Amino acid sequence: IETFQEFPEMGRFALRDMGSTIAAGVVKEITEEHKV
């Protein structure tokens, strides 16, 4: 995941439940970065 401003394609998200979209938005800020 990235911020929308830095990488628009990776900065959008949608939440789905049982085939219906229940929320959508953009990432404005990432406060803590975790390395995997």
C-alpha cells in the first residue's frame, strides 16, 4: 500500500462484504512503515 499522492494505482482501496462494496477510499498518509 502506498499513498495516493505517491502512487495513485496503489493508493486506492475498497472494502467488500458478500459481493457488495461497503466502503472505498484513498490512502492520505502512512504513519508507520513495517518491513517484511
